[in-house]
Amino acid sequence: MILIVGLGNPGRDYCKTRHNIGFAVVDRLLEGLISQVTYYKFNAEVFEADYKNTKLLIVKPLTYMNNSGTSVKHFINQYFSEIERILVIHDDIDIEFGLVKLKIGGGSGGHNGLESLVKHLGNTDFDRLRFGIGRPPKKIDPAAYVLSGFKRIELKSLDNIIDRAAEAIKDYIEFGIDYAMNKYN
């Protein structure tokens, strides 16, 4: 089983923000999967699906970004023996807008959602799909920037980039992290 975690914040106020790109990518991924079971557990929206004979547990924590580790830890504790890999999908201000990159482990890079995961899981042993949202202009606080919407010019290409991220996840599922990194990084 692969545990896929899309990071974001719950509620309509956040749904179109840069910080919620993890939720948007999960939603797009789910559009292409069959045999979905949807329920709520451990303060998260949960989807069970299969892709290319691989069982997927897809989670959108509803704890707000900065506390996402509390929810994810419960899933890891319950499904520990079944989980082979973990992929976390998140926004990244250190990557240019429009780029999608995969990574094996690593630190939080100042991302509060990742910091919460590292704190509650006790390690950095999870893969990441980093969705580039670019750096804020110099006069804008990074915290305000990630909670802002995309620029009109960015919205023109956003759907295609989200599609690319969903395809990268499918390749990750089917062929593994090394293949996906070589193809998308």
C-alpha cells in the first residue's frame, strides 16, 4: 500500500490558495482512479483506490496545514504493516511556479506542514512531490503569499501543471521514485 498525503487547509476560504495545491493535486489524481471508497477518519478525508494493482490510501488532513502530522500519524500507526511507501504532496516557494519535482526524504525547508509531519512521525523518511509556487515579491510576507490566490497569468497554466503532477504520481506508483524523479525533475 502507498499512503499519499495531500497537504492543505480545510474550508472554502483556502481552497484556491497556493498552500492548498496538495489538495488540488489529490483531487485531480482521484479523477483518474476507479474503485474509490471515501470516508472521514482521524480528522481527514480519506480515499481508498487501486492503480495498476497497487492499493492506495489517499489522505487530505483536515487539521489545517500546521497540524497535519497529528492526523497522518494515526494512519501510519493503524496501517504500519501495510504501508510500503509514503508520498506527501505540498507547495514549495523555493521552486519556480509551474515546476513539479519529486524528492526522497529531507528536511522541512521551513514548510510548516512538513515540520508537523516530521515532528509527529519522528523522521523524514517519506517521499515528496513538491509543487513550485515561486517566491513572493520582496515586500510580501511569505506566510501571506502562500495563503493568497494565484495570479491571473498563473491560472492560465495551473490546470496543465496540476495534470502533470497527477501524472507524476501515477508514474511514482507504477515505476517508483527514481523513475519519476528522472522523468519529472
